[in-house]
Amino acid sequence: MTISLRSPLGIAMLVLTALAFGYLLLPILVVVAAPLGDTGYLAFPPQGLTFKWYAAALHDTRYLTALLVSLRIAVISAIIACTLGVSAAYALTRFDFPGRRLLEAVFLSPLILPTLVLAVGLTLFFTRTGLLVGPWKLVAGHVIVCTPYVLRVSLPVLRRFDRSLEEAARNLGASPVAAFFLVVLPVVRPGIVAGTVLAFITSFDEVVLALFLAEPGAPTLPVTIYSAVQLGFEPSVAAVSGLLVLATLGFMLVYHLSSSFGRSRN
């Protein structure tokens, strides 16, 4: 069924879509534009025009150090979560064994578990056992939270995969490991990449676990921003958020342009 944009229903859907996009994007625009004012407080629309708050955010070593900590934790957590999630998804889709559905539910259970409950439990566990120290406590917590996202994205992709391709590779003499890396992985790579990126974003943006498990001398960027907001909401704090928004936008544009260039060459 095709709906004309000139019909009343089409116009109503167009207006609702515009309102939805405005509701999602306008707060982001406020975060980016508000620190451009030359006042000592946030105001929108900004009063005057200055980049001093963005310059202050860039020259503040607290935010730069916290950013490096967040990037390091997020990269390690995403890699481990990708390995565990893809391995679990492959096993759940390739082998039929008793308790398979229960095991899948256990892997996905952190999605419905409140993060605060998980943070308190992990804090007590690591304090009493001393199993992990330093930043690895936070990495472990992030892996627990991020793995279900990779698994949730990888499961449908692997279930739709044509297993006859893998069987053909096996019949031609490829080992199970070679068949996975040469046949299965290239086909399901987009889903795996999407799950890994989702795990990275989840780890980078997570604040509750970081409040409990991060090292006091090496807080993550969300914790640093949270602490700065508690002390006083200066425009430089909003400038940090604005820089993250602009960096994300730049990454998306580069990815879109590179994808378009790759498709045009093919």
C-alpha cells in the first residue's frame, strides 16, 4: 500500500515524523550550541559567540585523561564481548543440546538486570575475593553488560546464514575453523560489526558500573562529567558533551562516505 504525501494521511505522517526527529535532535542541538555563549552559565539561544568554553574543555587535562581511560576500557570490553558473544551465538545456532534455550536466556539476562544491582553485586564480589584488581574490575563489569548486545545482534544473523555454504567448504577439505573464518565470518561480518560497535558505545557511555568499579585515580569520562555536574554545571561540561556529539557526527559522515565510495567502486 502506497501513501501519497499529498493526501491527508501522508501529510499527517510527515508532520509526525518531523516532530519525532525534532524531539530527538533538538536537545542535541542545544547541547552543542549552548556552550557557544560568552556568559558564565548555559543559555539557549546562546548570548554572544565565543569558543572559550570549547577551548577550556580541550585544554582541561581531566577530560582528556578520562577520555583515554574510557576509550581503553571500551575497546578492551568490546573486543572481549565480541569474542564471547559471537562464540556463544555460533554454539547456540549450530548445536542442539539440552538446556540451549535456558543458556541463551542466561546470556541475555543482564539486559533486564538493573545495572545498579549488578554494580553492587560485583563490588561485593571483587572486594571479598580479590579476583580482579585495577581497571580489570570495570572491564569485567562492562563485558557482562555488553556481551548480551553482541549476542542479541549475532543470533539472527547466524540463524539466517545458509549452512550449505559452510558444508560445501567442509566437503572441499576445509577444517571447521577454516570454514568459519573463510566462509561464515565474511557473510555475517556486518552483524558482528554492528554488535561490536553497540558494545563499544554501551561501555563508553556506561556510568553506574564505573562509579562503583573504576579506580579512584582513573575515572572514566562519564564519571568525570557526572562529578563536574555535581559540583556546578559550567559551560565547559556541556562543551565536552558537544565535542562528543561532533566527534560522533564526524565519524558517521566518514563511515557513510567511505561506504558510498566502496559501493560506487563495486
